[in-house]
Amino acid sequence: MNGNGQESPDGHIGTSGRKGRRLSPLSPDAIEGALTERLQHGHAEEERFGFAATLANATPPADETFQRTLRDTIVAEAAQTGERQRETRIIPHRGREMNTRKWYPTLRIAFTLAATAAILAFVFVTPWGRTLAQSALRFFARTERMTFPLEPSQVVTSVPDAPAATAQPPAPLVSIAEAETQAGFDVAELPFVPDGFHYLGARVYDSAVSLEYQAQGGGGSLIVMQSPEGFVQSRWDEVPDHAIVPVRIGEVEGEFARGTFVVYAGDDTATWNPDAPILRLRWVKDGIWFQMTRFGDVETITHLDRDDLTQLAAAVGDRTRVADAGAQFAPEDIVALAQRLNEVPAPRTVAVFPGDYAAALTERTAHPVVPVALGADPSPAAARASLGEALPESGLVDVVLIGQDGGEGAKKVRAALEQALYRIYREPGDTGVETFGTLQRIEYVTGPEEETLQPLGTTYNNGVELVAAGIVDTPRPGEPLPIALEWRAESPVEAPLTVFAHLFCEGRLLAQRDAVPGNGQFPATGWEPGEVVRDQFALQLPEDLPAGQCRVQVGIYNPTTGKRYRPIGVEGEPSVVIGEFSIHGADETL
């Protein structure tokens, strides 16, 4: 071959225009070197080497899995090539030139097969390979058509009183900590809530997590979707090539598009509308696919154009502490929170972190407001001690956090809260959290200073042990019922875990709580072997709690699969009764 990959007339192999040795068995290193040289000297433009060139220039470089797979494949191809060459040598001299010429296509095929096999292994085995494969298709799926036909089920009819089509209900809103547990990766957050929006929470869809913000006053939203596996594409996600604008997002490339396919009344086709108020931005960073979408053109969010979205996208994952970034809440948010606090009954205490923001609430609510501060000691024990000095010894406590999940200080406070207080769950699906822009209100109740838990030693069939549990205060109709659990695992827990607690009275389910241990702060996949993990919360008892026998039972399940784990040696339901009590009347409890 000559330097352009063509055969030389004298049957020699040349590289970079030089003649080489006459054909002889090639070692794996020689074949690997030849392939590398072709990639480095311009032959990567050939169609069969184009993707290999992309891999050769990938950032970060191809990992050890790719390199090992490439070498193993080359070894196999070299062995086959050597076998063919030995067969060629026994052919009479007059046929050697013809058979030698036949070997050159074989070598080219060997190069191609080796590269292809290694590329496929890299693409399907490693996250970087999957990311690179999707980036080769670019961020948005292109289309040349401006319309596409609807499926019969998508055509809107004008039949009077026809039932309206309903979309699949969205996943429930959860905390970012719980979303990370369910999705199995670290969620990248915005370090602040953009102007004009309220933060709603996170939703989990298989391996994708959606962080959602609502425009103040409604009529618009901002959604940051992220997934390590890319996103499912459909015709509705396609974008005409002319509507896509390349952008730079921090240190990575991305793409921006405005518009979407819409269906006009009476049409049986979807038509691209470039003026639709839907702005999308896509990019990949650190192996995670991102999409940021702004919906709506209401006045409070019209400032968020392409340039602002790009700057906002570059801030995703920035770990700047929100508490240190100055006042991030809008005046109307603090007013709305104060109004909500004034609606709930006293007596209760409002604790604010960071403490500098306590004054903004003090003048707006009649409840006592106390600031929460952290000392220089970063340990969890010190955080609990600092928290204990600010909180009352008994009663209801509303904790207000500014900055949501943003700063390390807020995370320490959250963890300390879940060990010092009992978060109240008032109804199924309730998380005990209300959001007002960048402000979060979490409702807790204090527990008794002294408590006795019943040793259980019950092990579930996933290896997790319920060490001890119990109801730690006297049940009273209309009041929260504090419950404490202690968990332990002797080996690392690989699958996510959710704890459920059900209150049954006379066979009726009256209250329940489903949450990651520590209300999202202590996921089981992060437990140290042998560590005892405290999980405490409170179930709100109804005012009209019926007279009769009540019991609280506890179990665990995998939130990804829905599979409930069974306690070993316990027959019947996959749960354990941790406490029973009798109700004799509205004001008499045994």
C-alpha cells in the first residue's frame, strides 16, 4: 500500500510514502502500531476509520476497557492473519504474487474489524463510550421535514362531550437526596433559584432526574433534566437543522433550539412552529446528558433568553454555597411563607438557617423565631449540639432553610435535624416540606428526652437488620406520633431502599410514611458496614381517631423495582409490628 492506503505495484507495504519490508507475519504490536499510525497520519478521514479517529481524540482518553478490548481483538486478527500467511507460503512461486495481493484486502478488513469490534465494546461497555456515541449523533435529532402525520389516537376530534385525552401523571416530587438514591447518580443542581421562579422539587423517571422550577404567578416553568444514559427520542423531539444553534456552555459544546412541533385545530399533522415559547438547551458534561427547557413567555421569565440560559446551564453543578451568596429570596416569597406560618396553630417555634435571615420573619409572624448557627467544628455531633441550643425542649418546630439543598452547611443542618427531631407526615405522599421560592419550610415535632426502643434483631432477606424500634411518646388523637427505628447492615447495601410505616386502627390504614432512611439524608447505599443508622419521624394521628386497637408496622422495599423485602422467619405480611396501643375515646388513651 502507498501512504494513501492503496496497494503498491510491487507488492510492498508502505507507510507515509516509504517502502517497507516484504510481507511477513505481523505481530499484534505491529498491527496495533499500523492502525495507530493510520489514525495519526490523515487516514482517519476514510469512512471506516472516522469513528476510530473520534475515539483517538476523545476527552477523556479511552479507558483501560477499550484498550484491553482493542488489543485482544488485534491479537485474534493477527493470529488469523498469520495462519493465512502460512497457507500462502505452500503455494507455488508462480502463484505467490496473486495470493499476496489477495492478502492486502484481508489486512484492511483486519484493521477495520479490529477497530469496529473495539469501538463497539467501548461504546456499549463504558459510560464515556455511550456518551461519545450519542454525541456523534449530535445533541438534537435533526429532521428535514416541517410536518409529520399524527397517529389516529393523536388526532383531536370535535365530537361534543368527547372525553379529553389525559397524559400519564408525572412522577411525585421528591428531595434531591431521594432523587439521587432512586436514580443512582449524583444530581447536579443550580446553586441558586433563577429570578422569576419558585423551586418545586425533583422527579425521577427511570435513570433520569428532572429539577423543576415554576414561574412566579404561573404560566411558565424551567426544567433541568439529566441522565447518564441520554434521553428517549421521538418525532416530537426532532428539530429542523436550520433551527439549531451551536453554543458554548462553560468548557463544553452544546446546542440551542427554539420552537416545537404543534397541532393546529382540525389538522391530522404536526407542524413545526419556530415561534413557540419553548427554548431548549442540550449538552453533555462528565458523562451526564443535560437538557434545560424554558416553557412560556410570561413577563416574569421573558428575560431568560438564549444567552441567559447558556450562562445558567454553565452554573449547573456549581457547588457555591447558596447561604454565602447573599439574600436569594424574593420579598414576595418571605411574605407568602409568613402568611402560611400565621395560618398554622400555635404554640410552635420557627427555626431559621442561616440565622442571619431570622429577622426577616420575626417582624412578620407572631410565632417565636430563633436563628440557627453552626460553629467552626464541622462534625455531625457539633451540628446537633448547635441545633439543640436553638430548639425548644418540646412542641412543634417549623424549620426554615434558605438555599434549599445548596450549601454544605445546609446539608449538615438537614442531617442533624433528622437525628434531633421527628419530621411530621400528615398524609400519604406528604414529605413534610413546603417550598416558597428559595425558602423551604419543614415541619417537625420534638420527642421526649428519654426513650426506650424495643430490641428486635429482625433481618430482612436483603441483609438489612431492624435492630430496634418503637413508639417513643404517648399516642393522642390529633397529634403527631413520634416513631424511631434503628437499622444496620453488616455488608454494603447495593440497591436503594425505602422504609414504609403504616398505622392501622381496627383494620383501616389511617396514616403512612414512605421515605429513604433519615427522610432522605441517610440512604442505605451509603451505610458503613456495622453502622447503626437512626431513622425517626412522626405520623400525624387524625382528630377523629376511632376507638379500638391500633398498630404500627414497618417494612422496606426497593423503590426502583417496587419489590418488598421480607423479614426472615416472619410469616404473613412482609412487615414487622413495632408497637400497639388502644384508643378508648377522643381524650382517653391507653
